[in-house]
Amino acid sequence: TNNYASMTRENRYIVYNEEVKPSQDLIELFGGFKGKFSRHISYLFDVDYSIKSNEPFYYLKQTNYPMVSDEIRNVFSVRYDDLNILRFGGNIRFSSENVTIALQGNYYSYKSGSQNSLTHLPDYDAGLNTSIQFTPKIRGKIDATVIGPRKAEIIVSNYTIDTQNGLLTAPIVSSELYDLKTIIDIGLGAEYAFSNKLNFFVDVKNLINQNYEVWHGYNAQGILIMGGARFTF
């Protein structure tokens, strides 16, 4: 069941007075194969089919009023629709004493209950996670995420004033679809264990400094370098 707190965790830009409706997973069927190619390499290939009721889809909402200051701009509203999802996925993992490499990916096929646009849903995504223990005290990591192109929608409601009675007219509503480009987010990190209780670390996010949007109209953070220390009591 949806609630406003859970929806803001997914999309922090949702409008404050949005109506929240319950969603439901009606059916989910899944299966697959897992095993090992060798002592160090394992795999999983799976298929998942689910039928969802009242799935939320976010669109950017703009409401324009004449000669007033309480216009609504750059916030997201929600449209609900039934959704069927067919997913093909797989992952391969290499694991040894000092090196771990995991590669996973998914391909999606969607079918909605209406002709509305299925916004912010990629056709595919993939991820890479690695961890390398260079020495007993130094560990490094490389993480990468790829999210395929998605659609975003803006719905604009324009109000005008009726010159005869001075009241607002019915809004003129227009919508426009936008293409959100593929996300490629690469991160690097290293950690040095100074002692059993004190660790130093450095992390680099969005290494290629890609200007991408998870939600239309809001750019993600560019390259970000963080460093610090962890002390365990």
C-alpha cells in the first residue's frame, strides 16, 4: 500500500497535496536457473512476470493562474495505471580470496491498462560491482550503473479569466513527452585500515561527470569526491 512518506522516498519532488492511492501486486510468476561454471564463477538467469494494479507514474506538473503568485511549477504529480511487466534478468559473479566481481542486467517489457505514457521506466538496466583487496590493509572498489533511456511527461494547465464574469475559466491542458538519456554512473573507492578500529576512505561518485536526470527537470549531482574516517568504538 502506498503512503506519502514512501512515495517521497522514491521521488522527493512530489507535490505536497498529492492524492495517494493503494497499489497491489496481483500476480507474480518467476523462475530461472542458477549454478556454477567453475569454483569461482557462479551464475543466475531468471524470468519474472508480474501484474500490478494502480501502479504510480509520475509526471511533472505545471499550473498557471493569471495575475496570482501561487502557481505550481516543477513538482511531480501521480497518475495511476495497471501494469504488466515481463523481465528477463541475469547475473554472473566471480569470487576469490581477494577479488569479487558481480555483473547483473535486466531487460523489461511493459504493457499498461491504458494508452497513457509509461514514464520513468527503462527498457534495460545493468550494474557492475567489484571489490579488490590489494593488501591486508588496502581495499578498492569499482561500481557502475547503467539505466536505459526513459520517457518523461509534463502536463501544463493554463487558466484564464472570463472577461464577462471575472471568474476562472476551465483550464486548457496540454502535455508533452521528453526523452531522458541513458544514465552511466561510475564510482571508485578505496579504504585503508589503519587499525582494527580506525579506517580512512575516499569515494568518487559520477566519475565521468555525466549531466543526467533521474527525474525530469532535476539534474543529478556531478562528479563528487568524498573522504573521511571511520572509528569503531
